[in-house]
Amino acid sequence: MSFRILVPFEVVAQADASARQAGLDEGVRMRRQREREEIRRGRRLALAVLAAAVASAAAAPAMTADANAIPVGPLVANGPKGKNTGWHSWRPAGPEHNEELRSVAARGPADAWAVGYRQSAEAPGVRAPVAEHFDGKAWRATSVPGHAGSGQLDAVLPLSARDVWAVGSWNDAPAYNDRSLAEHFDGKAWREVPLPEEPANRSAYPTGLAAVRPHDVWAVGFTAEERVASPRPLAYRWNGRVWSSVATPDTGGDALLQSAAADGAGGVWAVGVAYDAEGAGHPLTEHWDGNAWKIVDAPHTAGRGEELESVAVIAPDDIWAVGGSGTPDGASVPLALHWNGRTWTSVPVPVPRVAAVLHSVSADKEAGTGTDKGAAAGAGARAAAAVGAGSGVWAVGEQQGVGTPAFTMRWDGKVWRTVPAATDPAVRGGSLFDVATVPNARPGGPKAWAVGSTLPQLKPSWRPVIEGYGPAPTA
């Protein structure tokens, strides 16, 4: 099995039903489900050298690394002594059974959104979209129609209290494909908004959102033939009336986009992964300059499979992208790239003792990193030194083979430092998929939000995870 193959959850559900009938071990079944779910999301690194290992993973025991492993590298305490500042769990709106939150975004201390999906108890393999809103006191559920009640939301973008976008996909089971899904919230209710139609034999998965202005919104992601083959980048643009498809550059092979961010100068950045002829992933960065999408060279470590999952903009010359880098021996380590207005450079990050990747990055634009425009980007410490002196950048991801996979990092202006994720029982076993800084955060409230789920623990049921960085929430 190639890491490039994208297998949707609905296919997994059918395989799982057969597995149960055949009396296969529950642990093996859940490992298969998790593995294929990861590929479906585009979360797996594209390492051709590991294809054989993946093929045998379904029959192999689960990873047995130290369940209490702590990332190695610079460590930041949770906050000043006695302040109880750090990552703490917040209660999701619920119901929480078999629910996952995929994306989070905040407009302010009393206006944040988190979206994802909930697995149907009545119809295995069918998902219903989820959207929760934070009003300054608690997370509260909203009703999302989805497509005839079904769907999964993978990205959310609030532009105002009356202008919120979310995108994802829904299962077109008769056609054996997944179709793109867009939902808009007008301050009172969510409604489905049509997206461009792809060829009948190609699934469409928009996974990232960015806005230049309210009437210039972008969705990026990928399409795949009959869900599993030949992924290609997609870009849709909203002009205030309709969504339309916009051509992206030919990458020369399989590729996908996973995240987007407006550059603050009328353009948009999108990041993802492009695969070479051997199936190894290379970081993919594309830029919309107002007229066309263009591929911008990004550094790649020879002999590794690498991908970017998220991008965050502080200023046109101060941009971060994160993801993962796979080593030839099968390990994966976090990857961070920085744009200084001219070039992308790799910036060192702490390396955990176990395999790990970064899924998301978010920047507080009011706490810019003060990039030195004249500094020449170098390698190692020189690259880090050239980035600047701010500390408003967060990144989150997950480790493999530990009791609670979630981990977070913060840029302190010179180096990336690990910050312990929440450890209270409500988030035990959780992974984090997205992070969002909070503009104009209040002294007693969260300065950042992170969301995810316990699904990576391969339990028969899973629950959503919400963490806030700041003082512990009051009862």
C-alpha cells in the first residue's frame, strides 16, 4: 500500500464490518481503521521506503514506546508559579460520543468556532457535521444541515459574527465517491452553499480556508479518483455570490493541498505535499498573487518523505508552515519552515523521543515575530536567528505510541520550545489536530484554543478534545 492512496472512512466501515464477521481481533480492526483514516485525511507522510512496513502493520502489535514519553528539547513550564497558566481542558458542547473536532478559529475572546463530525450510532460509516461556538463562557452546539444531514467539516473561518464559513465533504455512497461540502453561518443559522462540481469519478476534499476579504474567500484541498487514486490539488474561490474553481499549477504527479492563509498583501499561501516518481513526499507551497497560483520552491531533505499540513501568516514577510518529515528508518519528526519574504527555510524544532508530526500552526498577528528583512536565511541556528523576536506562534501535533499523543510547541522568538499539553482526565488519550490564537485575549481567558479527539487511541468509541491555553476554566 502506498502512502499516497487515500481511503475514506466509509470504505473502512465496510471493511470493519467484514472483519467483525470474520472474527478478527478487535485491536487489529481498530489499527486498520486508524491507519486508513489517517491516509484519508492526508495526515500520513509519503514515504515509499515504508510501504512494506505499512502493509504488515495491520498484523503487527501496536507500538510499544514508553507511554509516558516526554518530548526532548527545550521545555517551557505551563506558566508563572501560582498562576495555573497552561493548557487545560474545556468541556465540548456534546453529545461527545464518537465525535471529533477537526478545526478551530477565533475572532476574539468571546467568539470562537470549532467544527468536525459525529459518527452516526444508527448507521455505521455515516457522519453528521458538528459546529460548536464559544461565547466567552462555554462551548455551545449549533445545528448544521450538512448535505441531507450528513457530512464532515474539516475547516472553519469566521469573518464576522454574521459571516462564518466551514468546508468539508459528504459521502455519495451510490457513486462510491465523496463530494465537497460548504456551509455558511449568517448569525442565525447554517445553510449549505454549492461548491463547484468535480467529474463524477473524482471525490473532492476541501480542507483549508483563507480570506483576502469577505467577498474574496478561498478553499483549498484535493480531489481523488474514486476516493483513492491520483490526488490532485483543488482551489475554489468565493466572489460574494458563487464559488468557482481556479486552476492550480501542474505538480507533475500526485499532490494535495491541506491549508491556506491570506498573506496580508492581497495574496494567499497554500501548503501541502507533492509526490515524486518513487512516491516520496516533498513539501509543496503555492502562492496566489492576485492573478494566478504559482509553485514556490521549499526546502526538502534528501532521502526523506516530507509534507506540510498548515500555514500561518503574521506579515507578508513572516510566515510559518509546519508538518512532518519521515526518516529512512521509519521515524517521523516535526517539520517547520519559515518564509522571510524571499525564501522558505527550515527552522530546527525539538525532536520527541517517539515518532511525531505537527498538524497545525497559528500566529497572533499583533505579536509579530519582527522578521529581519535584510537577514540572509541560513541553516540551523542562523535560520532560527533570522526569524525574529516575537512569541505569538503556536503549533500542535501528535506523537505515536504514548498514552496521550497531544503535544504543543511555541516559538519564543529564537527557538521552538515544547509546552506540556493538558493532562487532566477529560483529555487523556487525546490528539490535537488544529490550533488557533485568540486575538485580544482577556487576562483571565484562553490565549489559544486547540482541538482534536481520542480517535488515535484506537478505542471502540472516541470523544472530542478542546484545550485552552490560559488559566484553568472555572466550574
